[in-house]
Amino acid sequence: MKAFNDLNILNAKLCDKSGLRNAHIGIKDGFITQVAENSTKLGDAKQSADLSGRLIIPAMIDTHTHIRGGGFSYREDFRSGSTAAASGGVGTFFEMPGGKTPVVDKASFEKRRSEMLRDSITDFRLYAGAGFDNLDKLPELAACGAVGFKTFMNPPLKGREREFVGLCAPDEQALEKIMAAVKQTGLSLTIHCEDYDIITRETARLEAEGADGAEAYFRSHPDISEIKAVETAIRCAEKTGCKVNVAHVSTAKAARLITAARQRGVDVCGETTLHYLFYCDEDMACQGGYARMKPPFRIREDRDELLDIVEHSDFFYIGSDHAPFTAEEKAPNGSVWTSADGLPGIEMSLRLLLELVKKGRLTIEKAAELSSYNACKRFGIMDKGLIKEGFKADLAVLDMNCQPYVMNEKNMLTRASHNGVIYGSTKLHSRVEALYVGGEMVWEYKMYG
């Protein structure tokens, strides 16, 4: 008899934003064909997998990665980055446009996408850059299939100008023009919101005082730098009608500004990372350059209030802001002022999110919503984010009661594992047992763990 399904997954506990239930799944041609409470309702399959009650959630959608590849493959390429992603339950990552050759026109978009197609073991999407200097390229980038556009609210960084071509809005007037152009494409604009003038002034003051270390760096990016920039972004969004996403929200005040703007009808959403929901500045004060990222870790009270806002909203989603650098670039034994901005996170986000579930801080349903459904809703991905007939079979199989372990430079799969020391004191109590992307198992812990 000809098999109806390619794969039947039996005796699983399923969870997405709609709730928990015991069920069996039939998969064919990469899609979920059946979800049944009784296994006898499933069609015959070429293969079957009995999960013995293991939990399945939709594979994570990581909306913010800087794998880069290409000329920066010595930091991370799309094979190492996507393998790390799979180990952390990420079935789809959204790659940012920065790199040695930034994605700012059709040629650069196609070049990056070809590299990702060749090397990635998971699914992916690709952002395009939108800056004051490539506005005429936005229509062709949208036509290429960009998931959205990305802009930094600062001039190109000194010494890295080439990397930021087509990515910057150096002032409010430029940002408003970029938003007007993005609106014409129908896509959304994701913005790095920090006030460059405030940061430049505070950094100069602290360096002149001889301050150094992680705590000095945290002070150089005060919360007002994010708050002021978010106010500007919202003001421009309100004027232009552009769909705006505030990247890596780190402060409760910025989250409240987004909430208030939405209540006024502004089309704005928020992305945050587990760095801001799980850790605070006290946790990272002794980590030197390893803890340098922007925005920086915030105070405990801010962390707790931000988590409360995210928990009770339906317009936040999770990105890792994965940004790998070499050990020399992070310069952990030198000055924090010469360290590169960015942390490895692509394999940590879901682990840390599940740790918040284990601590009773979030429900597993909310974790599934934050890690997949909300991003799909925002970016118009209509066949992911739920465990439902007709949806892609992108599924993370979890062990929620494994032996405690830690992630660090010894077992992380990113090429930037040497920077994973910041996670070394965090005991974890759940792990990804297997990851299916389009019905194909791309990761299994017993084979790679």
C-alpha cells in the first residue's frame, strides 16, 4: 500500500499559542497533513517516530542574526551559524544586511542569498538595508524577496564605513525619508534605536575619567539614549504610516512607548532578546569586553518590568542579535572601549526562554508565542508558528527535564564559542532533542550533543 505520509510523529505533547494537548502528527512534503488525538486516525507513513510524551513546539523564528558569512566567514559562516541555530531549536533565522558587502541592492542581495542557500541547514529570511544613500534601490530589494528593511539611527561607524553603506539614518530628516520610501514597498522597517550623540558624549566623558570595564560601557549607553531614539522613530512612523519594528528593546520605558503608540494607532512592534529578559547588569559586571553589546545590559528593575510588559503583550517577538566575533576582536583582556559590539546568542535564546518557563516566569504557551507565532504574524509568514494542518512541519522536540548543564566555549557550536563564557554560570534544565525543518530532521541531540 502506498504511504499517505512521509513521517508520523507519535505520542507527543504539542504546544503552541493555542495551548497544550496530547496528539500525533502526520507529515508529507514538508507540511503537517494531520494532527490527531488517536494515532489510528493517521494515514500510513514511510517512517514513524515515537516521542514517548516529549514536548513539541513550533521551531523558533530568530528575527535578528548577524552571521554575515562572505568576507567575515572567519567569524561565522552560514553552515556553522545555522548548525548552532538548529541545536537551539531555531528553524528559521532572519539575517541582517550588514557585512563586508552589505545587502543594499539586487546584486548584493542575490549574492548573500546564494551563499545562505548553499550553506544553511535551516530555513532563513534576509533583510535588506535601507539608508539615506540607497533609497532608489528599495523597490528592487523588495522584489527580490526581502523579509523587511533595516536601518541604524546613526552615521556610518568610524573605521567601518564600508560595512554601513545603505544602512544608516544619521538624523531624523533622513529617517523620515527612509520610512516614506519603505512604506511604498509594503514591507516593515526594523530600526536600531540609540541616540548617537548621547552615546558619543558619554563615552568621551567616561574615557576621559579613566573609567573602563563592563560597567563603564553600560553607563556609556544610558537608557535615555534608547528612549529618545524610540520616541523619534515613533514620531516618524506616525507621520509616514510606515510599519516599524524597534529592534532589541532593552528598557521598560521604550516598551511602554511602543505600547502607547499602538494604542494611538501607530503600526509599531517590538523585538527583544533574552539578554534583556533573563540577565541584568549585575550578572555581567565582571565579564569585561565579553559583555559588550548594544544596547547594553540594563538594571535588574528594568529587566523585571520589561519582562512583565512582554509577557502581557501580543506585539513583541524574540531575536537573538547573534553577532559573532573572534577572540582578538572581543579583546577580553584589554580595554572595553576597543572590544567589538556583539554576543553569540543564536543557540541560547530558546534555552533561556525555556528557563524562564522552568522558573515559572512564563507559561510554555507564551514562550511558543514569543519565539515563533508573533514573528510570523508580524512578517506575514502564514504557514509557520502553529502546529496545525497545512502549516510547515518546522518543529522543535524538547526535553524539559534533562540533567542540569551549562553552555560555554566547550560545547557551543557557533564559531564564536570562545565568547560564550558569559553563559557559563547559568544552569539550564531543558534542551532541544531534535529539530525538524520542512519535515526533515536537521538536528538530533544524541548525534551531536
